[in-house]
Amino acid sequence: MADVNFEIQKPIAVSYKGIQLDCGYRLDLFVENRLILEIKSVDKLLPIHEVQILTYMKLAKVSVGLLINFNVELLKEGIRRFVL
């Protein structure tokens, strides 16, 4: 059985015009260096949540992300997949 590598609260480095910025961006879960999981528990996913995961994906240079909202009746209703 193979192990799955993941990091919790992984910081994302941001640089602008060669200057390293300390923005405090952190990925909820970073799986196998190729999947971002952003976890929420909100009444409704808002556009800002989508922008957040898309920004994380661009900064981390990752093409696949999942936005998961646990505050839903059926979990499958709370999962959104994003691909760049």
C-alpha cells in the first residue's frame, strides 16, 4: 500500500517584481504536490471562495483544486472542482 504525501496549512510564497511578500497565504491541504483542497463550513459558497482557490492554484502552479463545503446536507453538493 502506497503512502499519500500531504501538507497541512502549507504557506505559499508570493513574489512581486522580485520582492518576496509575506501575505500569509496558506493552503488548507496540499496533496502529492499537485492537488489543493480548500475546506469550508459556510452556509453558501460565495464567489470570493472560488477566487481564493483559483489564486492559490495559480500561485502554487497547481492545475487541480477542490473546494469543499461541509455545511451541506449531502457532501456531494458541497464539492466544487477547479482546473486551470
